[in-house]
Amino acid sequence: EGQECRDRDVSAKSRDDWTCVCVSPWTGVANMTPAACTWDECADLGAACVKAGQTCIDADDTIPGNWACHCNAPASGERLGAPAACGMDECYVDCGTCAGDACTNANQTCYDPDPTEGATGDWMCNCTAPAADALLGGPATCHVDECLVTDVLCATCARDTCTNRSQTCVDPNPLQSSPGDWLCQCKAPLRGAANARAANCTIDECEVNCPGRCANGACVKTVCTPQGCTDAQTCTDPDHSEFAVRDWMCQCVLPAVGVRVAALAECIIDECNATCFSCEKGACADANQTCHDPDPHAESIGDWLCLCALPSVDNATAAAATCTVDECAVPCASCANSTCADRLQLCRDAAPMLASLGDWTCECAAPLNGSAVAAAASCTIDECAGTCGGCANGACGVENQTCVDGDVGEFARGDWVCGCVSPAVGNATAAVALCVIDECAAECATCAKGACTVGAGW
């Protein structure tokens, strides 16, 4: 065991008094048994630790070679049998330059890149993933652009939410302390944004310009009149959804009406029924006439007509018409129609106005005489006075005879009579009479006048 045996009394009477003594540098002694030897190696060898400003610790003085130099707090480290390389991780020790709770209080991790005892004040706070910021000597400002980070550790990040809908992702406040504030923004010409989700994009196809989809000013059509120029159509988009494509409409401006989807509308102004500076405004109705707009396009104004009621066919542009009706020339319930013509009579309308109906007359054609209002005339002819193919035509007068037409009806022809003038007697129908004078019986200048009966007689 490397110990010395010593007997302090070697006399024959001294028994059982020997001892085992440890050999230097070990110390220890035991009677009649091997000693438990110890060696405080720090006392003998610890000067190297002290010189390095360290503390020597012999963990077990019964085992040789296990002494070590230990760094003094707040440094840490030890080395067996020689001065230690002391370290001081300022994240985990308490010292004037150490981190303390500065990082943990900010939910950050502390990191000392050089934990040697001489390197102090170099610790830093590191942001937790997915942020990657760090700051020397204090809590960092941690940035997480939730639009760019795809780390699965970022439960609040956008990842593909925006891009899958062809939208732009924007993180207005990319701080780790502001999670879930990212936006999906619609790309022009679409409009709209939503927080932490895909946006419901809209588009007013009337307000923005976009090739192949939007109106792009198609509805603006300037119409000029003597009263000035106006944009005759307006654009309306009834559904602003991004999926409602080319549903914009051109709509005419009142008083014009008309609409067309994705094209210029055909604008109509019925000036008989609309309200406008050029419209009818009751002029026709007040005259009991009908209004008609022959060209109701918005560009054609002031062309409305007042149409007279039948049987008049007159009209006037942009004013009440003067309505005429020649009841002899047009067919109608009150008109002559063929009443006169059927009797070979002449029809005359003395006041050919719509307000004066039923005043036409049938007039007998010469040599007949007579007329009637709104009826065929009862015609007469005095064959003694008139000139016609069957009339006396003065034949009686040539012979100094009288002419008498006993029946002047238009169908009593050739019944005229030439009568002899007294004292002559005689007559003939439709011929000159053969006149006779019986001078014995008649009274005349040359007649007998009773001479025969008064004298001797003839």
C-alpha cells in the first residue's frame, strides 16, 4: 500500500502498538491496520490556480491527480491539474454586463458569441423563428414579413393565400409583435383588399380602363342640338364582381330611352310621349289630333307630326294641323262616296274642313237643274227654257207660239208643247203647232166679230 510500519515501543512487553503511516506527500496513520491516506493536492500544487486567479478544488483527497482549477464566479469552467480556460456566457450568468432577463422578457433568446471570460458585453438578443433579427446588448426589433415567410412555424403567415387568387400580399406592419395583419390586395384594374384572407375583388367597368373588358369611354356619345351639346349616354355596371365580365351597359339619358350591354345603345326619344324642350306637350291632343314621331332617334328632334283624324289626311310638323276633308273626294261614313256620281250629278263640298262634315251637295248637271245637301238631288229640266238635244230650243218662239213643259222631271223628256197664241188655236207636242184662226168665231182685228149676223149677212 506504500505505507510505512512503525512500532513506537519495540520492547517485548509492548504488543499490538504498531501503526501504518502514509508516505509523503500523503498523510494519515492507523494502528495495526493500513491508514486511509489523503493528499490535499491544492495545498501543494494549487499555486498555479491562484496565479491564474482561479480556485483550486481537490474533489477527493484520497485519489491523486484529480485536483482542478475552477474559474471564479461569474465565470465558469474548470481544468484538471492546470489553470482552466474560463468562460462567461453572459446569457446565463449574473454580472454587471450580463443579459439578465432582458431577452427572455421580450420573448427572445440570448446568445453570447464569445463566452470567454475576457469578452464581455457582446451578448445579443435573437428573435424567435420565423423572425431572424438580433440586437447586441438588448432586445431586438423582430421583423416578420408575413407575406414572404413560408416557415411552417408562422401560423399567421399568408403563404399562398393571396398568390393563389392572383392578388398581392402586403404586410403593413412587418413586426413580430403584429401578427396576422397582412392583406391581400387586388391587382389593378380590380379593387379591394382583405385582412388575413383572400379579397373579394371588384371592378366598375365604367370607371376604369382595361382592354377587352371595360367600357373605356364607349358610352360617351356627344349629341348637339340648337339648345347645346350633351353626353347622350351614361355607363352603368350592375355587378362589380371580378367574375362579372363585360356586363357594363350604355344607357340613354332621359328623355331618351334605350340600353345595350357592352355596346353603345340606340337612343329613342318619342317626342309624342316624352318630356323635352322639343316634345309635343299636348299640342296635338288639344286639337283632337294624333301625335306621331316618324323618326324617334335621339338625333332627330322636332320632327313630330300632328295627324288629323280620318277621313282627313292632313298633318303638320311640330304644330297642330289644319285638317281638311273634301267629302266629295274621300270615302267616309259622312262623305258623298258615290251618291252623286251614281246619279251623274256633280258633288261639291263648300267647306272642306274636318269640323264641317255632312255639308256636301249633289248638283244636277246642265241642262238639269237642282241640288240637295248630303243626298242625291231631284233634278228637273224645263225643256222650253233649256237647251238640250230633246228640248224646244226656241222652236215655238220662232213661230210666235208658246212653249209649255207640263212635266219638268229629268226623266220626262220630249213632252214640251208648242201652243198657238190666241186668237189662233192649236198645239203640238215636241213640235211647232199648226195654228188656225176661225175668223167667224174668234176675236181678232180681222175677224168677223158678228158682222154677218148684224147685217144682211154673208
